[in-house]
Amino acid sequence: MHSWVMNFITRIIVCVLLLAVAGCSGNVGDILDRAESSMADNPALSLQILDSVKNVSKSGEDAARFALLYSQALDKNCFVESGGSRSPKEIEDVSQILFGKL
């Protein structure tokens, strides 16, 4: 199987497992802890973890922490690979993920 297919399947499995854990525990803070602890060694995993809870309702403190960790994960994963030139739609999408509907 191609490596990108295996990578895609792995990402889906990680996201499903994290959503299951988040749904069962109801504690977004624990998931944010996991994302933060893996940030230095594996920022791609941190981004996957954060993507799995980006649509979950968060308290004010968790929402602020999520925004900080998500922006850090995007930065460490070289989100801006094209020298900083992003379309207005891409900027709007990231802004909505970080700050909610503006």
C-alpha cells in the first residue's frame, strides 16, 4: 500500500480514537494536555489531536488554550509553506478554527 494511504488511515484512526476518548471523558483539558506534551517531539501528532477536538464545545479557558496550541502546531508544522501567501478563504478558515465564527 502507498505510504500516503497508510498515513491517511492512521490519521483517521487517531482522530476516531481521540473523539471517542473526548466523548467518554468529556474533558477537553486532558486532550489538550496530550497535544501539548507531544508538541516538541511530534507536532504533526499534536495537530491531529487538536483537529479531533476543534469542533467540540470548550470552556473559555480551554478555548483560549486550544487557540494557543493550535496556532503553535500550525507553526511547527510549517502551515505557511508558501512564504506567507494564503488566500483570503484559507485565512478565514484558520481564523474560524482558532477563534470561532467572527
